[in-house]
Amino acid sequence: MADRSIALPETVLLKAAHLGGEGARWLAELPGRIAELERRWAISAGPPLAGGTAAYVSRVRRADGGSAVLKIPLPGPEAYDQIRTLSAAGGRGYVRLFAYDLDRPAMLQETLGPSMEDLAPEDAIRTLCRTLRAAWTVPPPAGARPFDKAGQLAELIHRLWTKHPAAVSERAVTRALRFAERRAAVSPEPVVVHGDPHPGNALRVPRPRAGAESGFVFIDPDGFLADPAYDLGVVLRDWCPELLAAGDPAGLARRYCRLLADGSGLDETAIWEWGFVERVSSGLYLLDMGAADLARPFLETAELLQGGRTSTG
């Protein structure tokens, strides 16, 4: 089984290449790792699923005839945080774990349905808020301290804009850094945030169950302790096609922000500022990774929300 050919999604290959030698080793060892987990967990893996961004993901058949999903993340501390979060969640707001390996990160998860990506933005925002309220009940690890996400993103923006000064205007970068500074200056009650709760990471449960009252659960958590408004800023960061097509993109973004505030009970200003920081940092990160086509909508909408012009060329 170790000589099987594996056609991974382009984004996974890009991220593996970005990791250098560590990513190359992960790719080289992947066929053997799959075969090892098939023996250990008594499963039979199918071809990789499309849409993965940072892991090998495939649907598998279990020895009892049931189905599950095998996930082998790319190297990095994020994989351990993800497993710990899903294990602590016990299915509340998140996909259920059947088995996992922390030493060489891998997971066997429940099979879920399609993502929330086909929902209209307003419906998706309301459902994401409801799903996040369940996800935010996950208990933090003992002794965990809030993570300085604002500081991390500010450093990322400054470093990558220095490398790619033509990617986005100085005005947009200055605003993002000012918002990051403001978010770092406040200390709201932290929760274990998902970290990337966009509609593609929210999948429908095949049948009603406890912990999935919204009808959806999240996959792929980053799982760090932070301001819950950060998660909502990530949600606001998206909807680039809608904003680019709108006659009043700032007005539409403000409407989405109000929906997020109403659905969560959290501060609208905090959501707006996190969303802008995420929009600029995500665009620069994707551009630096070599994914200019994915980066462009984030950077273009950042300009539209505060004026100016941009190019990712």
C-alpha cells in the first residue's frame, strides 16, 4: 500500500512546499503513514477528498462497515492543538473523534455532510454564530493563558508588507496595524476560539445529535485561548465576491458585522477591527505563500473598505 499514488489538493501542496524539508518529508512518508493507520485502526482509505488546505483527508471504511474520515495534518504545532480541542469538545460544536494519534498527528473523525458554503451570507452568518456559541463552551487546557493574536498578526503584516510593498496600500496597512494595537489593548473574557470558522469549515451533521443543535459542526480548529470576537472577525473577513460585486461594499460589510454582533452578543467595533486585520493579514500571507489568486480578493476588499487601490502583481 505504501506505493500508492496520492493526488493532493493544490493548497496542501503549496503549504507543504512552504514548510521546506519538513513538508517534503511529510509528503514522502504519507503513503506509508496511511498504510500504517489502515492496519492500526482497521480502516480502508479511499482517495483524498477535494477541498483540503492543510492535511491529507480521505473517506474511509471501518471494519464494522461504517464510514469515517481520516485526517493527517501537515507538520506543525497546530495539529496538536487541533486534536486537543476536538478531544476536549466531545462533539459540542465540533466534529466527533473516533481515534487519534498525538505522537504523529492523525485523526479518525465522524463523517459529515456538505459545508455551509452554499448558504446565503446572512443565513450562514446566523448559523455560524449559533455553532460558535456551542464551540466556545470547550474547556481550556489547564494553565492556558490567552494568546496574543493581535500582536502576532501585527508582526505578520509588518514583515510581509515589507517583502511585498506593492501588494496593498500603506493606508490599509496602517489601519490594520492600528486596529491590531487596539485589540491588543483590551482584555475581554477569553474562550477557546476556533481560529478559522469560515463557512467551509462548518459541515452539516448527517442526523440531529447533541452538540450540533445548529445542524452544523466545525472541523479544523486552531484551538487557542483568545477574544471570542476574533472568531467573528474571521467570519467577517470572507464574503469577498459579495463585497466586490456590491455598489456599497462598506455598507454591506457593516451589515454583515451587525448580524454577527446581534447573533453573538459581542461588540460590533471589535468584530469590525478584527475582520479588517484578518483581511489584510490573510491576503499578505497567501501572497507570500505563492497563492496570488487567492490573496487578491482579500487585499482588494481591504482597499474598498477604506479607500485606495491595490495590486497583487
